[in-house]
Amino acid sequence: MRPLLTVEDLSVRFRTEGGTVQAVTGLGFELRRGRTLAVVGESGSGKSATGLALLGLHNRLRTEVTGRVEFDGVDLAALDERGVSAYRGSRIAMVFQDALTALSPYHTVERQLTDGYRRRTGASRPQARARAVEMLARVGIPDPARRVQEYPHEFSGGMRQRVMIAMALMGEPDLVIADEPTTALDVTVQAQILDLLADLQAESQLAILLITHDLGVVSGVAHDVMVMYAGRCVEYGPAAQVLAAPEHPYTAGLLRSVPTLHGPADSELVPIPGSPPNLLDPPSGCAFHPRCDARSRVGDLCTTAVPSLLPGSGGRSRACHLALERSTAS
Ligand code: SF4
Ligand code: MG
């Protein structure tokens, strides 16, 4: 079966007052129906820019997007704004981090769930309301027929996030792009929302692109994981393999810095030293080199050459010169 989404050589450049920012470079990945791909990295790693570019939501005047984004056989990157908007909100939906800013405070939940739906489908108001109530019930909101008439501020954070997911489901999407969908929530509610997404996926074979800075939420929900640093993929593969035995020093650092469900409960958390690079002036060679504890094992190559993404063990690929040293040494 062909993947629902195939991304090849995706690059995103922003023009800013300070110069051109290379936000994403040469990204490629696949996503099949019923699967979840987690895109993980610190802020500024290019993961949100990737999500926006997939949906054509980037600022077209200031942003240049190149590459191929094939969704169910159609290259979205080649479509104009009108062409992409036919997919947005229907076959591809987006769930954002902060429901309070993504939802309008001035309109009822009913209005926000039904406006786009009615425009796209020509449904009558009662039909659209019935569907909104059904979707609220599906995402676990009690008393949906009453609550559909309320305003976003009348919902708790977790319930608001459920409303956002209900809004995404209105158009029966094949693909949901969820950008930090649980970051603003406490741990218990985070788990509930991630479980909800998994249940919805099991019911309807949804493909989910889960964008997160938190490698801790990936285990148990993602089938595959793509780790990004400074706009590039540094490690990509089955989540179980990558989380159990990371082969890129950045992935290993991320794992040591967050509590995960798999790690020993009492293991000490060690933050990665330094901070993410300035993409207006990225480090030479491997962009991670100023922060990398493995660099001394490689030498000059780390500061002079960008490592390519090469196959590693367990179906993964990773971009690190250390891997090259290992394979030539053995
Ligand atoms: Fe570290 Fe060098 Fe590998 Fe980059 S290429 S992650 S600096 S060892
Ligand atoms: Mg972001």
C-alpha cells in the first residue's frame, strides 16, 4: 500500500529582517494510514515550520518552500493557495498547542465547529449542529448537546483541546497534524488526550503527524519518530528502536533530558548543555557539534562536513560521522 503522505527533499527558507533563515533542509519521510509519526526537536528545530509548510500555511510572501509533498497521489507543494485550501480542514486537519488562541473567544463552539463544515459541504444548520454534537461526544465531552452552545472559555484546558480535536474531525480527515497538542496540559490530561488520539486512530485509520519537543510523550503513541536538529533530520526510524537505543548523540541527549515511560523511574535527568543554534548563522559542519559530547571521538570532520543521513540498525537512519567511523573501523 502506498503511503498516504510522502515528503521528499522539503526545504523551507524564511526571509527576515536579519537575513535568510534556513528553517528546514532536505527533509524526507513517509506516513501511512493508521500510523503516527512523531517529529521531535527543541524549539527552532524546524518541526513546526514543517507542519505549516505541509499544509501551505506558511507566509507565502516571506517563505520559500521547495520539495515534494505527496498526499494521496497529489503534490501539495505544487498547488497554489486555493488548491491546498481544498484539503485543509477536510482531508488534512491541524490541532494546535493552544486551543484558547486557536479558537475564537467570541463565538460558540457550535459556530466554530460548523462554519467551515457548512461552507464545504452545504449542510443545513441543524445537520451541521447534529454532526458537531456527535463529534463532541466522540472526543468524550459530556452533555455535548448543551456544551456545544458554550464559549471556549467555559471549558477546561483539557476539554478545550478535545473541542479542537472535534473541530479537526468535522471534515473526516485522513491526516491530522498535531503541533504540541498536549504541551499546555498537566501530565494526567496529556495522557488522556494522547489516548483519545490513539482511539480515534484505531477507529478510523487516521494518520497522525505528532509534532512535539517532548520525547517523553512519544513512547507508547508513535510508531515512528523523526528527530530534527537545526532544520535537518538527524535520526529517523521505528520509535521502539530509536527510543531503546538511539544512534545519534542528540537523540541520546534528548532521552537523558526527559522522563520517559520506558526509562528507570529514578534515573537522573541530564539536560543537553548549550542552546539550539541561531539559524541565521548556523555552526559549520554538523550543526550539533558545539553541544556534542561524542565529537572528540570523531575529530575535525564534525566541524567541516555536514553528515549525511545513512542507514543504521533496526530500520533507522541517522546523520552522524560517528556512525561512519564505527562502520569503517569494524
Ligand atoms: Fe556529534 Fe560529530 Fe555526530 Fe555531529 S557528527 S552528532 S558533532 S559526533
Ligand atoms: Mg513550535
